[in-house]
Amino acid sequence: MALKIYNTLSRSVEAFVPLETGRVRMYVCGITVYDLCHIGHARSAIAFDIIQRWLRASGYALTYVKNITDIEDKIIARAVKNGETIRQLTDRMIAEMYRDFDALGVERPDQDPRATEYVPQMLSIIEKLEAKGLAYRAKTGSGTGDVNYAVRKFPGYGKLSGKSLDELHAGERVAVLDGKEDPLDSVLWKSAKPDEPAEAQWPSPYGAGRPGWHIECSAMSCALLGESFDIHGGGADLQFPHHENEIAQNEGAFDKPMAKYWMHNGFVNIDNEKMSKSLGNFFTIRDVLKKFDAETIRFFIVRSHYRSGLNYSDVHLDDAKNSLKRLYTALDLAAPHAASVASPPADSMPAKIDFGNEYAARFKAAMDNDFATPEAVAVLFDLAAEVNRSKSQELATLLKQLGGLLGILQGSPKAFLQSGAALDDAAIQQKIAERTAAKAAKDFALADQIRQDLAAQGIVLKDSPQGTTWEAAA
């Protein structure tokens, strides 16, 4: 089965045929770095991390670009409020962003350009749009000095969101035109304001100012991937107006399709209600990591399809933890496989997966069907059940390999199963030894009491012909 992708632009699942055989160029909208990343950012980062992993595993030479927005209204306001420079704030937040993403096992993109590094390219596109009559300089209102995009002059505007200009206009809540000829027009260049710091201003043919948000991604994607590329991705909230405006800008300037496939991950809900700062149901990745381990968070996200809504709750994360334990238990029970399936050294190549294997073939079919991770995860559980029955080291190795394509099951099974224990291993081993001695002396009441005492502290003992092991209770 060849890879198929749901294309937001066509609203259908399409066979994936890259513009250049064997090579894929993908751009994903990244973070506006003014605060710590939240669970919605984690959802998008992990979704596209899995996509890029599968593209590479499928043999494509991938160039993956994910931008960083480091100049924007919220950034300027936060820096001024904090009494620090914009660069100090953005450097700090970028470091914190990668701290969170690294913890979640999100591989870094091939390039992570900062918007402030591409202002000349932005101005070049704006000049092209103005020369073609698609952009105009505002002369009235509070936006005097801005340069705006005249969306009604671009025939294809609305094709990504699927809405007509009249529908979009009716949904806009624009009280003041701010120098725009139409409320739908987007700002390409913002003139400098007296109260804004000098570092938020660049010289331009339109006077000192800074770029609008939408033009930033147009310039960075074009500079790094070309005027046309294969995949453009981001959260569903970016479909309109951000991505709609990117299309208008790039295609208006260069007269060619911007991206062949548009991909959008779904929203995150908190207890069935959309996550929002205004509703007070807002969680940073850092907050969630204080309650749950990083792999559990990743697995919770992985087992939902990237396009579906994701309902966040402690109950769902607890369930994800228990489910992940089942997979690690299979790896642990396939002793003495642990050393044979340990993660390879950083400078070695991972073993090639045999996709002719029944389980691997099913996994591949799921991932080739628009990255259907729920079905791929179901295959992992079927495979784990077979590992439990057969104790096959070969199948345990395959389970770990397939898990690696989703960014899970790469840790030590023992470490995962014992994580969160109230007692350290030495203390538990002492109790296990006391229980073993009690059983040898036929003092079964004492042996049972030791088991019960450990269970009360969240320690579960497991007896086997090879001896007694333990793991932390759920």
C-alpha cells in the first residue's frame, strides 16, 4: 500500500506523490516564543514528529523545516513587561521549548529558522505583491504606514478554509479598519510605533517597522524549501487565517502552488471543553510533566489520530500509563532479550525492520493510511500479546523497533515498570529476601504480610520460576 495523506486543500485522502521522486520538503508552523509551551503545542509537535519519522522510514530524503516566530505583538508586550530585551526573552523561551520537546522525544527539525533572520526576504515578497497590485500602503486610520494585502484581489482566497469571501467577512469582528480597505485584508508590514522598542523595528521602503505574522512563514518556507514544496502543516487553528494568507501571499507573488499537501492536527480539549487561557483550563507541558512521565504523555497523544480532537484529562493519562505498561511488560517478560533489544549506540545504524513480517506489514498499512497511529498502536498490542505467549526475542525486538517509529518503547523496561515507586530498589530487594526466607521456613503468613505491606506502598511483586521481581503499581 502506498502512502496516502488527507489533504486539507482538497478535503480528501490522496495518494502521496512528492514533487521530486524520493525527496520530500515539509514545512510546519512552529511556536511563537513568548511563554512556556502548552499541551496543544505538544500535540502538534508530536504529530508532525511521527509524520517526519514515518516519511524517513519510508525511504524519503526529507527536509523538515519548522519555524520559530520570534517577533510578534505578544513577544514585544511580554519583553517590555518583563523589563528584558526581545532577544533575551526569545532566547530563553526557545531553550525552554526545546527542553520540553526533547523530554517528549520530539526529534529536532532539519532547520528551525527564526523569523527575525528573514526580514529581507519578507520585504522582497511584499514588494512583489505591491508591484502586482495585490498589496497597498495604508494612508488613513491608526494603521497609517502599514502595508496590507488586498485579499479580494486574489481569486483563490478561501480555498483552504472552504469559505467564500462573503462568509468570511460575515464572521469577522473588526470594529476598526485600521487603515485597511477591507476588514479581511491582512497586514504585511506594520509601521513602527513610538512606544515600541528599537529592536522591534527594521528599515524598509515603507519606513521603519516590522513584518506581519503571516508573511514570516511565506518568506521562510520559500527561502528554505522553494516557491513550491510538498507538505505544509500546523494546527487546525492555523488553517484560517494564517495558512489562507500564506497561500495568497506566496501564490500571489510567484504564480505557482505553494504546497501540494496541507496537513492540520486536531484541537486539544480539557475534560471535553476546548483548552483556553480565558477558560482557565490551560496546561503547560512543564505542568503536565510534574504529574506524568514524558513517555506516558507522548503515548497518550500517539494513540489518537493526528486529525482527531484530543481530550486531555488525568483519567486518560492514567489509562495511557497502564496501557504503556502492558507493552513494556511484554518486553520485560521476553528475558533475556533486554540486552539484545537495547537502544543502539548513537553512532550505529538501527537494524532494518522486516516489513514482510505479519505484524510489521499491518503496522505499515496503518501508517500508510494517513498516519493512522491508533491502528498502528493496536498492532503493537497484538504483537505484545504474542511476545507474552512465545517469549520470542525476535518478536520483542520487532516490538521495540516498531515502537521506535512512534517514539516509544526505547527505554529500559525495568526502569519504566519500576518508575514512581515509593521505595528504592535496595529496600524492596531486602523485603523480597525476607519474604523468600519466610516461605522457605514455611511461615506463609509472614510472607503474605510482606507482600501486602509492599502492595500498600504501591509495590507489586511478581513470582516466576526465575525468582521474584517487582514493579510499581499503576
